[in-house]
Amino acid sequence: MKGRVGRLAGAVLGAWAALALMAAPFLLHFQPTGAGWTPATTTSEWMGALAALWALAIGVTAFTGVRPALTGRQPLQANLAPPPRAAPPSQQLEQLARMTLDELGPRPPSGAPRAGDP
């Protein structure tokens, strides 16, 4: 429950930060009245828009965490089965070597002439 409240509080603070970023050029008079937007104003507006989208995403995840019935998903169960035990590395290497040798096929005896030898 504490995590959900924290996410909701973070979403609200993020929304306020986004509004502050978007309003700052006009409230602090960095943007000349009646003039086109300066690069600093444009940057501030885009950063505010991104912060607003981020706050919205945090708010949605916090809201769906509070009411999972709205999304139709079941919460993750904590009693998951443990993963199967893997073979020790020496057995894994032995199995890999056997598979590789099986793919190559039988080898001729070491004293036999090779194909292409005179």
C-alpha cells in the first residue's frame, strides 16, 4: 500500500513539475510578450510535455496497482515454483562434447590414410 501511495504522490509532484516547466518562461518573463517562441521557451515546453507524460504514466501504474480489477489482470502470485536444477558444468561440457562428436560422425583410425593423401 505504501508503494502505491508513493507512486500517486510522485505522479502528482511530477504533474506540478510539468506545469511549472511549461509556465516558467511566461511567469518569469523570459519569453518576450508578443514575440515568437525563443529556443529556450520551446525547450521548456517540450520538457514540460515529457514530464507531464511521465507523470501520467506513473499515475496510471499507481491507479492500476490500487484497482487491478479495472485492467482485468490478476496480481502476481508469490508462490512460484523454483526453477529446475541445472546439471553441473562438468556434465554440461560432457554432454556438449558428446553432441558435437555425434554430429561429426565416426572418426577413422589414427593410422589410416586420409582422403587426398598420396
